[in-house]
Amino acid sequence: MKNSKENDLNTQSVLAMRGSGYYSQRTAGAKIAIDATQLIMEKALKEIPKLPILRMADFGCADGGTSQEMWFNLISKIRNSKDDRQIEILYTDLASNDFSTLFRTLQGMQGDPELSFQNKFSNVFVHGCGTGFHQQLMSSGSLSLGFSATAMHYISEKPCQIKNHVHMVGANSNEKIKFEEQALKDWESILLSRSEELAEGGR
């Protein structure tokens, strides 16, 4: 991983999320997609080595509402199997993310309190990270299980202006090439960062 950080304009400085659970209220499709991963997540959980602390992460978590039920079900399964290890979940998103709603939701102060795994299960610790996932976000070799849904398409920098459209689908061929190059660069950064974070045998 590189030690220095460039001061380029990046998406963290220009993107912001509306508060009060706005995202989860308007993204039923994202929740459907996340709920469909439940068996995949359970299978991954069975395959990871049994480390003293089970550290998991939700990359690009938004306000946490769309993935809350999936995490609740996963933690329920862990505890029902008589596994009482300490569990840490790191919720990550941009600095402008609606972290207030995230923590209110997870503590049962907003949304469905029955899904508040922090209130129901002991030895579960939740942390937030307001840094984009294009760089390493936790110590090397510490992550047991990582998850992300409908987030990895975000690029870290806007490579150029799109002259005749508001979205890259309307870009001309030269503009598309610049976006493709940026996406490739960012995808490589994402994979390298996650490979650094993952514990041996992590998923």
C-alpha cells in the first residue's frame, strides 16, 4: 500500500447523503438484493477460521437499514450455535454519510427495534469508519468477513466532465475511456486494500 495520499478532488468531497433514513426508505431493491445473500453469507461464515475475535465489515453501508436484517440473522445464527466470541462489525462509508441514522437504527432508536442486534446480543461491538473503501480501512490481517452491496461501482475521482449528459452512460467514446480507466484503477485499489485487511482464510 502506498504511504502518501494525493490531494486530488475525490467523491468524498462532493457526495452527501440526506439524513433521517432517507436512503433505506427509498431503496427497497437494495434490501431485496442484500436479503438474497443470506445463504451466501452463512456459507462464508462456516468457511472462515475460528479466530478469537470475529471481525466483519459492511463496506458502503449507507444508513444501515438495508443490511440490518441480514446482519441480525447472521449474528443470531452465530449465537444459536453456542459461539459466544466477541463480534466486531465495522460500518464504512464516505465522511458525508448519514452515520447518525446508522447508529440510531442499530441501537433500536429508529426503524425496527426487533432487529437491533446490539441490544439483543452481548459481546457485539459496532464501529463506524467515514473513509471511502478505495483504501485500507483496518489493520492488516484482521478482517474475517467482508460484505458490500450496491456500492462498489462508486469511483474515487471524477476523471473528466461529461459534456452532453448527467451520467456516464451518455459519455462520448473519449469520456467513456477515462471513466473506464478510473474504474479499473479504483477496482485494483479496492481489491488490494481488501486483500491487505483479510485475515488468512477470511472471506
